[in-house]
Amino acid sequence: MSLLKIENLRIAFPARGGITEVVRGVNLEVHEGETVGLVGESGSGKSLSCRSIIRLLPSHAQMTANVHFDGRDVMALSRKAIRDHRAHNVGMIFQDPFSCFNPTKRIGEQVAETLRVNAGMDKSAARARAIELLASVEIDRPEQRYRAFPHELSGGMRQRVMIAIAISAGPRLLIADEPTTALDVTTQAQILKLIEQRRRDLNMAVLLVSHDFGVIAQACQRVAVMYGGYVVEAGPVDEICARPQHPYTRALLESIPSLESAGHHVRRAGIPGQPPTAGEIGPGCPFANRCAFARPECAGVDMSLEVVGDAHATACPFVRTVSATSEAGGA
């Protein structure tokens, strides 16, 4: 059953000389209880697309879309209703937990404040529940950590506190925006495992944002690949990892280090050039100037997704060329 459905999401900002569109017709769906990945380089529009779900965009942003959560039109909600939506339906883990905390207030007080505002708990009940939440995200000695300041915790511990706040109201959807950024590999694995455990415990859906396809492949059932404000490919994770149909998706996968290359000084393929800024993107495929399969027709490509397999869709109309070349290289 569809919990979240986004259709034709467009986000633009005023710029010198007019309006610059940074998210261009994104479609995304998340079902009850599943984990969906959103992957792409920095600046592709991932975080803005996620924030649209709770209408948490800058005041000067111009957004149009059909966004439905459990059948309700999010775009039609009043200011009070959208606050309730954020408080009870959707939890969000932000990219940089340190910047999201008040450095002058103790960690536990910030968790308890969320409970007092969103759940109407009194001070004593909120404190007790905050300690329970800290324990639920596997923070040791939660009674002592309750009194710690943000700077006294490691990055992984701060991320756990952020998760505790995000799940405090038992949301139906958890948005995890780059939850493993700047964490070491061991801590990354612990955070992903913790999110998965809480997903099962609360029977909630997860929208996991990352620039790391390895993280997405490990944690998600379906994935949408973003580039230049577009979703360029979407489908089941296993299918896309095995048979990528867009050159950008293929390039991302080829850049992931493999165990087979360990100790052999094998240099993984990189993606040439740099991602375009929003103002540099014109008609056609925004990946064309970095694509090994580019052709003159790419300048006029319609970036809408076309089905190429069971629940698998791509925005590249030249998938046969890409697939044939991939198979030849693999052979």
C-alpha cells in the first residue's frame, strides 16, 4: 500500500535574471514498511525533495507538486496541520546532527522538549521517556548521557540522539538524510543496523538518502537515482545493481571499490568532470557532457522515465547501446 506519493515535484529559487529550477519533475513513491533509497551526488536535489514531504523549504522557494501522505494532500494542509504532520507522521534525521542541536542545552533536555511540545507530556514524564528513547537507540548509561552537552558526544552518539528525536512520536515514515556522513565504517554499519531495527519495531517506512550506492544497496529494497534535479533511474535495488540502464547509474556503481580489487592496486573508474550547477542545466540530459555514451540526440532527450523491465524505469532512451556495451565489457 502506498504511504507516500510524490508526482511532478518541481522546486525553484529566484536567481539573477529569473527563476532557477533545481528539482525538475520528480516522481517518488514509498510503500508501508519498506525502505526506499534516494542516491546521487551532492547538488542533485535529494535533500530538497525530502524536505518537500514536510514542506520544510526556505521561504523563497517556489514549489509545485502533488504530494499525498496516506491519501491526504500535503500541499493543501494548513500551517497547524503541517506542524502536526511533521510532529506525528514523519520523522527526519538531518545531515549534520551537531548543527541541529542547541550547543547550550543538554542532550536529554532537547529530546524531552520534543516530547513536551509534540506529545504534551509534563516535565517528569518527558524526562523519563527521553531516557527510554536514548536507551532504545543503544546509548550506554542513558541517565548520564541525558545531562551531556552536544560537544561531549561523538558523531555517532549525536546521530543516535537525532534518531531518538526523530522516532519519538512513532512516525509512519522516517526520512534519513545522509545519516552516515562523516562517520567511520564501523559506526556507519551500526547506524544503518539501528535504523533497520527501529523500522521493524515501529513498522514504519524509511526514505534513506545517500551519495553512497553501497549504503543504498545494503539497506534498501527500491532506489531512485537522482542527477541534476531529475530522477534518471528507479526500480528494485537488486535489479538496478545487476542491470543499470542509465549511464550515470552505471558510473556510480563502477566507482564502488570491490573486495576483489583489494591488495591489487586496482584503480576504480571515476566519473569525469563535475556535476552541473542548477543554472548550467539546459534542455536534454544533464549528464550528457560527462557520459561515455553521449550522442547529439542527448541534447533533446525528454527526461521522463520509461519502463525497461519489471518495475524498472530509466530516463535514457539509448539503453540498448549502454546495455550492449556493459555486457561486452563484462565478457
